[in-house]
Amino acid sequence: MKKLISIVMLPAFAMAQDVPGAQPSLMGSFLPFLLMFVVMYIFFILPRQRENKKTEQMRSSLKKGDKVLTVAGIVGIVSHIDDRFVGVKTGDTKIDFEKAAIVKLLEADAEKKHEAEHK
């Protein structure tokens, strides 16, 4: 962390040592913005891309019997899967959702586990 702070503050120290009255170089003017973009990319954009990739992989690996959570907060068991839609069974009701509405996989093969408990 100390190294990161020193790298970010480097352009400020370099500008402070410029000769009075001299114009700053073009590279010196854009360096702070470039460093800010790199830091923002590392701390904000990369983690979000990894999270999106992981979520998309989870959605593509869904199978019948998985217990899932939807965007609306509905918890149910996957009853069928199409290219675009997922059927979720909650109690006696079956609801179709888009795959994008599935937020989290709670348990894999929850239906089999549920049937085994009730036998």
C-alpha cells in the first residue's frame, strides 16, 4: 500500500520541483490522470468483470433440481431450463424467469435432497 501511495504521489512531487515560470510538459500533465485511470481499473473494473464472469458461469451450469435465489428474492427449485428461461418451482407454483434473474445458486440438486428427506 505504501508503494502504491508513493507511485500515485510521484507526479505531484515532480511538478512541485518544476522551474517557476516554465510550462509543464505534456506527459507531466496527463500522468496523474493516467495513474488515476489505472488505479480505478485495478480496484473497480477488474473485480466487477471477474464477478460478472463467475455469475454467468453459474447461470450456464444450472440444472434441474438446483435450489436458486432470484432477483425478486424468490427461493425455489429449478424445474426446467430453456435457452433463455428457467422454470422455478416454489411450493405448488411454477414460475418462469429469465436466466439473468437468477442471482445465486443456493444448493445443487436440492430437489433430490428434499425428496430423500420426505421418504
